[in-house]
Amino acid sequence: MRAVLRVVNRVLLGLAGLVLVALGGSVLAIGLGAPAPTWWLHDGRDDVLLSEAERTRWRDEGWWWPVVLAALAVLVLLALWWLVGILRRRRLGHLFVDTGDGEGAVLHGRALEHVLTEETSHLDGVEQAHVHLTGRRHAPETHVRLSLAPHVDPGTALDHLTTHTLTHARDATGLTTLPAEVRLRGVKHRAERVS
């Protein structure tokens, strides 16, 4: 479901961007002197987007400006809500752990994130680590960002992360799988002098 929403989101963003670029580009081109196409709303570079009659048509109506301002405010709030929803991944608050006695236990997501971050930070060559849990209580997903020292092979660091840290977390929580998205980046450093 999340993948479908991601695809829909990208398609809508692409279409909105394409429409804005097409309209803005054609207004700019006509403003710079290009001939206006037959389907365009205005005739040429001296034509205005809104005539004086169109601009002042509803000015004397008492309901006009409050409706315009309310509609613009709603659009801005919807756009901000959508942007926050895109930029923020929902954090996993609690995780269900099967204890084997039929009861189970609940583990705080932040506690597991902290343990994973600490254990990952102690891997050889990892300068900084950040772990973020998303998903559902019975099917969590990990998102890991690692900053690696210059001398570290990224493949080795990834192997240590999967075989040690993530395996320990999966075994400790009794999960059958613990999917992970890992982003690696190297730490910038000065060139070393060789003598």
C-alpha cells in the first residue's frame, strides 16, 4: 500500500510540475515576444492576464474577498499538510514482542531505535549512526543512516550491520524478518600527507 501511495504521489507531483512549467514557460515566451498559439488565453505581449473589468467585477460584493482569502488559506493549509506528510515518516511507537508464553510484550519503538543506534555506532569504521523505525507493530521496518570513516569498505560495513546488529535485533524481538533501508555516506576528510 505504501508503495502505491508513493507512486501516486510522484505521478501527481510530476503532473503538477509539468502543468506549472508549461503555463509559466508559455507566459514567459509570449512576454518575451514569441507569437501566441491559437489556444492561448491572451493575444500577445501587451495583453494582460486580467483586464480591469475582470479584476473589479466582484469588488463591491461583500462576500468576495472573504471567500477568496478563505479559499487561499485552505489551499495553503492543505499544501502544508501534504508537505509535512511527505517529509515525515511515521515513527513506530510500540513494537509487539512474542515472549513465547502466549501473552507477549510491548516494546517502545524509541528504546529499540536507541539500542540499534548504539550498537551500530560501535561497528568498526562507523563515525555516526541514526536508526529510525517505521511500519506496523507486528512488521517493523528499519531506516538506517551511516556515516563511514574514509578507510572503511562500504560492503564490509553493510555486512557487519546486517549480520550483527540487525540479526541481534530480529532475534531479540522474535521477528521472522526485519527489513532495512540503509543509506551510507563517507565522512569528508583532509588529504593525508605521504612522506
